[in-house]
Amino acid sequence: MVGIDPYLIDFTSPEFAAFPGLTAEKVEAGIKGAITQLNQLGYDADLCWTDFGQTASNVLEKKLKHFLADIVLIGAGIRIPDKNFLLFEQVLNVIHREAPKARICFNTNPSDTIAAVKRWS
């Protein structure tokens, strides 16, 4: 699972206005809860937080070199805000290069992470 470190996100910005009350703590708890649930279901789930692009490619590349991924979930914080278009492109290319056989899935928020992974497992 790859996503932007929620403590780097400005939840008051317009791209997050559609999610009133969302905070870094809620995102972190939701994602970490999903990781725990996936592991309880028998998956070997792990998390890779990134920044907004300064080191994101390097962080993800290092993670994928040391973690055999069958499925990579790309979080909504990377995909949805228009300003993250280049980051999304970078993330896709790192996954394509470092985990070419991995299926890619997407969540819309932490609560539908498990359903997204199950669609492709």
C-alpha cells in the first residue's frame, strides 16, 4: 500500500474539502487498521508512506526492491488531487519497473482499502 504521509497533507486545502473532518490521525488509523485486517485475512500487507514527490520515487523503489508485491494499492491522496498528477505518474512507473507482475488497485478512502485489495487477489 502506497500513500502520502498524512502528516504532510493540508486537510484544509480545496482538494480535501469533499472530506470534512478528515485529519492525519484519522487517515493513519484507517490505513493502519486496514493493514492489520489484511494481515489477519492472510495477506502480507505493508505500508509505504511517501512525500509529495521530492523523494517519493526513491522511497517506493527501495520498498519494492525489498518486498515482493503481488498487488500494489495506490492511495487516493496520490491519485485524486490534480496537483499530484506527476507524482501519480512517477508512482505508476516505479511500480511498473520494480514490480512488473503486480496488479494495481485503488481505494477512495481508508475504509474501502480491503475491498480494493480483494478485487485483485
